[in-house]
Amino acid sequence: MAILECKNLKFIYGIGTPFEFCAVDGVDFCAQENEIIGIIGHTGSGKSTFIQHLNGLLKPTDGIVTVNGKDIWSKENKENIRQVRFAVGLCFQYPEHQIFEETIFKEIAFGPKQMGLDDEEIKNRVYESMEYVGLDRNTENKSPFDLSGGQKRRVAIASIIAMKPQVLILDEPCAGLDPNGRNVILDLVKNYQSKSGNTVLFVSHSMEDVAKIADKVLVFNDSKVAMFGTVDEVYSRGKELKTMGLNVPEVTDVFLKLHDMGVDCKTDIYTVEQGVKEFERLRNNKEVLL
């Protein structure tokens, strides 16, 4: 059974006004346990509106969202929407701007406290979450406002992880970070998912970031799902992705151009390592002259 599912999901902003706009239109989606799903699409394609439906921050205009097979907005379940938000944790873009507690410990402990957990369980969850994101336990009494931008983001992500959601959703987790900071965040997301076995969804404008850690890719275009499949399946359609205004990885673009020039090369190349292997294959077959 899918852990998270949408059926014919639709959301319209400003119904009945001159500004009426359909941001999500007839979306079907299914996430299984123990997988990482990258969500990509041009600005305004519906990504952010979509993910806000997955833990009940927005109520669909039409269609349903289910968590563990239960419609989160059904009459029987509507009183438990708070529990849905614990099961599906959502970390917004630039989450460090939402930090408010005076110590790292208190910041990470805030969510578990709202769950009514006892002090010992809260402490265990805080320390476990700090370990997931690479924060030293000795910093627990330090002010999060004294940390670097990347460290603040790790605290914010840890505060969601501490609630032990079955599904963790990250909206642009690497936005605004330098290359080293991006790699740190991507590594911690991969490490968290590997150790916890939970499902992770993350929105990104970087197809390189998605290629590094995702198992599957969900592509939004003009409020609809344009593609959904493995990284190989989606990235092999590089030309279609470019028509949607998406910047395919540079290495993908190189091989697409080679293919257009008549070189019999693969086009489902999206990492440098894959590019090197394909170049070696072509060279050995004398299909590329040096």
C-alpha cells in the first residue's frame, strides 16, 4: 500500500474572482515507503502548492490526499489533521528564517513537545536528530542565531526529523547555499533516508541535485504532472524537459548536442561519471575522433 497518494488533486486560487487560477490540475501521485522522490518544474508550475496539500496545509478544491490509505480530509479523519502533520513533515524553503527558540535543543525539541511526549523521549529525539544532521551534541545550549546559514538550516531540518515523520518533505533544501553547503545538505538527506527508511520528497530547481540522490523524479509543467518515473526514465527525455523550461544537467546537454550532430551516443547521461564512461565507450569504438 502506498504511504502517500493523491487522486485527481485540484486546487484553484481565488475562486470567483478575476484572479482565479488553477495551480494544481488533476494530479495523480503515489509515494511508496523507503524512497527519495525529487520534484522539479519551472517557476509557477505548481510544485509548492502541490506539496502543501500533502500534510493538509491546503485543502483540495477537488480530489483526495491519502496517508496510509486514509483520506486526510474525510469526515472521519478531519479531527486528526494535526496527526497528519506529524506523519508528513514539511520543511519550507529557507527554514532558518523560522527559527525562534533561544537554544538549539529547545528549537529541535519544540515539535516533539507539541506531540505530548515525555521529557526523556524528547531528549532522545533531539540528540538523534542532531546526529542525523551532523550537529555536535555539545552545541545543544548554543543559540541557533549564532550559527552559519548552513548550520541554521540543519537545525531547522532536525526540528522536523525529531517528530519522526513517515514522510519528510523539503522545499528547496539547498536554496542559497554554496556548493559545499549544498553537498552537505544532500548528504544528510541521503544519510537520513538510508538510516531511517522513511520516504523523502524534495523540491529542487537543480536537476543535478535531484540526480545525485533521488530514486524517482516527479516533473510538473503548467499545473500538471508531465512525467513521473525513475531518474533514468525521466532524464532520458532531456529534449522534452528543455521544452518545459528546465535546465538539464550540463553533461546531459553535451550528449544531447552530440546526438544532434549525428554521434550515436546515449542521451540518458546526467552525471559526470556516466559522461566519462560514455565518452570512453565512444572513443574505444572510434565513434569520436580526438
